[in-house]
Amino acid sequence: MKVFIGYVSLSGNTEKMAINIKNRMKAVGCEVYMERLDTVEVDALKDFDLAFIGLYTWNLEDLPYEANEFYEEIDQVDFAGVKVAFFGAGDLNHSKPCAAIGILSDRMKRFGFDVYDKVLKIHHESSTYEQLRKCEDFAEHALIWGSNRKKWRFFMWDRMLGSPKYQKSVFLLRRVLDECPIKYKGRSKKRRTYTRTSEIRDF
């Protein structure tokens, strides 16, 4: 599955979110392309199965200037069926948090884009760990929505076994799990019987 991630970032928070989403998409086997939004032509999104768009909000309620050209190009092509999910960082205590996302998503909806109804908004002062987990969960749910497929997490285990980067870690994890019995209905069984992808998601 081909995934595009376009973003604009001022303080670096939205860029970090984009990187976290990219890493999660690669972990489940997607072909991922990531670019700054001000270097991308809108019609390029038609070549992808799913697009993630990340924005910061200028002056608390305006579209960032880097996204203006992208915004203006939207009315030039028919984008029916192109799937897009939005994310961004900002001040969530403001009356209209991450307002730029609403501005761009409304315009994209008008010109045929299929926009994911869930938006990832993260407070600009959130911890790195909180950002990571929220980005991973959002990316997974958006991928399931965009592909109508419900087995991406389970594919990750096979992907990791086939990757030299993870093989040693996976081997050590399986060894630890196999040596740690668990109690189930009064009987002791090897944990390997109940290993799930969710137990190894933090590699």
C-alpha cells in the first residue's frame, strides 16, 4: 500500500508527528513517501492509496503560509475517492485548537477528497512518549480505514521476522516468552501459546 505524508512544521512538533506516523506505516509494510507540503503538487496525491497531512496553525487560527499554494491548487483537479487523514500540533487550550486543519480539510472535502473523520491533535507541550503512542494508534486506525483491511498489526510480526534489523530482538523476545510460564485456568502453560503482535509492538 502506498502512503504519502505531507507536513509543514514551525517548532518541529508536527514534523516529529510525521516521522512517528512514517515509522509506523513502514513497520507494517507500507511504501511510504514523506515530503514538506510546500514542495508537493496536490495532484500527486492521486498516486497514493492514503495520504496524511500535518499542519501547524499560524497565529492560532490561520493556515500556515507554507500551505497556501497547496490550498489554492485543490480546485484544479478531480480528487474523488482520494483518502486523506489529518494531524497536527498546537495549543489545545485555545477555543479553536489546530484551526488550520479545519480550514484545509473543509476545502478538500468540497473538491471530492474522502477525509478521515478522526483528526489527531496533540498539545505542543505533550511528552515525547505521549506523542509517539498517539501517533502510532492514529496511524494504525487511519490505515485500517483507508484500506478496509483489519490485519495490519498481525502482519507486523512476519515483517519483523524477515528484517535483519529486528531478527535478534525478536529471537530474544521469543526466548524470554517461552521460558516464562503463565497461569491459565489453573494450569501452567508456555507463554508462546498466547503470543500476540500487540505484545511486541514497542520494538
